[in-house]
Amino acid sequence: MRTTLTLDDDVAARLQRLRAPRGSQKQLINDLLRMGMDQLEQQPAADQAPFSTPTHRLGARVPSLDNVAEVLATAEAEDWR
């Protein structure tokens, strides 16, 4: 398969340094991709814990943020109701 890759400058420089003792750029890129994919396949996706956000009690009732007048009245400690 033929494809075009756009490499960052630092990646291209490292690729050049690695390529010299190993031969063709094509072979080096294929070897590096195989190594990276092998490593990714060995790591189970379930290792990451699900992200959660801690909850906190806010005390008094917080008004609906959809009602701007109620939010402002509550923030200014007015008896809105």
C-alpha cells in the first residue's frame, strides 16, 4: 500500500538518524510501525479507570441556571419567591 505521511521536524530528524545504519527508510518505518502496533495491542484498553468528577454538597438550593433572573436574585440574597 502506498500512502503519504507528513512528519514533524523532530520525528524526521530522528528517522534520519535511525535510518543510516539500517538501510531503507521504507523498511525502517514499517519496522517502527510494527513495534508500536505490537505494543499498543499488548495493552488492554480496560486498564484505564473511567473518568469521574467528584461531587460536592453546595448547601442551599441552587436555582436553575436557565432562569437568569432567579440566579441573580439568589446571588444577591433576594427573596425571589
